[in-house]
Amino acid sequence: MRGRNDILADIRANKPKFTAPAPAVPNYDDHYPSDTAGLQARFIEVLEKMGGAWAEPEADEPLEATMRRALADKLDANSLIASNAREIKGNRRVHADDTPASLHDVDVAVLRARFGVAETGTVCFTEAELTVNAVAYLAQHLVVLLDPATIETNLHRAYQRDDYKTARYTVFHTGPSATADIEGVLVRGAQGVRSLTVIPVR
């Protein structure tokens, strides 16, 4: 049996002498809406299909009131809310030097999404939005502020974004954590957040 080095030497010796340009890959989004309202509607449809919720603020309603209305059955007077968004004031600060284990008591994490993806109802965070990367997994409930104008058609477009390429850490969240592995019974919050609520911020 030939050794690894012999095989690699043969590969190097027989490497093609020419280089070809990478093929142009289409974005596969010709059938998506081209306007913000259309993309938002598509995003909401898939978000809800994946178990997430869209909470539209009522007229002149502060965003904190929208959040509390959307999570009325999940919050009480003692709930710890860690907010990294200036629009909603929390009662639990998250610092860059916090250990992930110290976030075990967070009931609600409020984060601003970098952008959304209509194809999958997904929101994207980087280290800049998270402060501590684990907060989006360890909180019981996740509230996401999303500018509808930042919704991309699909993941092909998302991967082309400069802010996605330059971040040190990037994560996509599609609905709350869920599993149906055991007897086909859907359980939400099995390995992460129990609910994911998106509030539009225009």
C-alpha cells in the first residue's frame, strides 16, 4: 500500500498547468419580491412556519411595550431582561467579560439583528450585537429588533454581505430551539431559547 507522501507527491506532479476562473454562481432569487414590503411578508411567513413570532408595534407604542405585550404570558415582575438594544431598557447588564455560565439566569435577551433572510425566516448576529456570544442561546426567550430594509432574499445574498465577511463571529438563528427526535413530538426550547420574537424597527 502506498504511503500518504507518495500519493500527495503524485497529485502535485500531475496538477493541471492552467487555471480557470471560478464559475459565476447565480443568486437563485429571481422569484423573490424586489421591494421591502414584499420581502418582509415573505420573511414573516417563513419565520412563523419555523416557530417564531412577528410582533408589529401598535400606533405610537414604545418598543418595550410591544415586547411586553408579545411576551405577556412569559414575563413577570421578577423576569431578568438583558438588553443590548438601546430602544428597550433591560434590568440585567451584559458585559464583554461576563462568562457564559453567568448568563444562566437571563429570562429574555433583547438583540438587534444585523440583517434578516426571507428565504429561511432567519436573523443574523455578530459579536458586536451579542457582546457575549452565548446570550442568544442561554436566555429563555429571544427578542430581536430587525430593520425590514435589511432583509435579504436568500442565503446566497447573505453570504455576499461585507458585514458578514468582516465579523469575527457570525451566527444565524431560525426560530426557537426545537426537536422532534423523540416519538415525533415537537418540543421547543430543547437546546436553546424557547421562543423567538421579531419586532420591526424602521
